[in-house]
Amino acid sequence: MTDAERGCGTVRAIGGLWRWRHNPLRRTTDLVEAWLALATLVLILVVSPLIGALVGIAAQDALQQSVREQQQTRHKVTAIVVRKVDGSPLDPDPETSTARDRSSRVVADWTAPDGTARHGTVQASLENPRPGERFTLWTDDRGRIVGRPLDPATASTHAVLAGFGAAVLAVGAVEGARRLIVWRMVRRRYARWDQAWDKAGPDWGRTGTGS
């Protein structure tokens, strides 16, 4: 069932509140189901967006704090190729390879932010590295290789996605709870019908039954 179909079912149940107010054939479960649908709609329209907003704000604060910390502790340095490491990918297909595929592992020298000389095997953003070529690396304060710091725009995108995901999960939880309650109500209704049928079944259709 699609979201549109579930929404239509909820709206129909809510409309039943008005129709069933003075209907002599209405059952208590009909009104309970309609009120439950109304409560579900209110939660979906009010509470779920609020949860998404709160989660998004919290994620934004945490991620932007991480951005500031990474920008303070990660540094871009220039490294010099000493030699290419054997076994690095050669001539990848430019139509199917990624940026990582087109990089090469090399032995390089670089200077850490604290001024110490560093030497090691790293991934270079060069397709065909040659000794003496320069490329950039991200390191911590001691010159150890780290990833590129998170940028504010990417952090904001992650925060928005986190908020949206939280809102969707809240909607799913509310709708799931409503469906579970309705399912249990329907099962009880059928159980009562079965009990009533078991009592009336042996005499059903006989003349003078109940007299």
C-alpha cells in the first residue's frame, strides 16, 4: 500500500467521526478507530516534523563542531614523490575508474606542521607519478596522514538528511502503531463474532428459536 492510499484511509476514518456520531449502527470500535486515525494524523502533521527539526538541529550543531575541530587539527602539506610503489594501478579505464582508482601509491617525503621531516608510503593524487613530483596531503599536527576535513556545506547536508530521516522514521512508527492497534481491534471483533456464531449457530433458522 502506498503512502497516498494510507493517507486516504486515515482521512476516510476521520470523516467517519462526523457520520457515525448519531448513526444507530455504529460500533464503539468504529469511533475508536476514527479517533485513533485523527490522533495519528495530528502526530504525523505536528510531532513528526518537530522531531525531524530537533534531530536536524542537534546533528547540525554536532557536525559543525566537528568541522571546526577538523579544520583546526588537519593541515594540507606538500609532499614530494620519491618513487612509485610496485603494484599500483596502471592506466585505468578513464570511463569506469574513480578518482581513487586513478591515484597511485608512492613513497614520499613531506614536512609535518610541527617542522619534522616525514617519510612513508601514501596515496598520491597522480596518475603517473615520477620522482620529484609534488602533490598535497592532509596530515594532523604531527604529520600523520588523515582524511580531508569535513566542509560546512557537506555537514549541513548530512544534518538535513538526518532530520528528514528522523521525521520519516517517526511517521513510520506512528502509522505502524495505529495499524497494530487496529489489527488487534479487528481480531477481537472477529473473535466476538465467532463466539456469537457458536452460540446461535445450532439454532439458526429454526422456527420458534428463542421463544
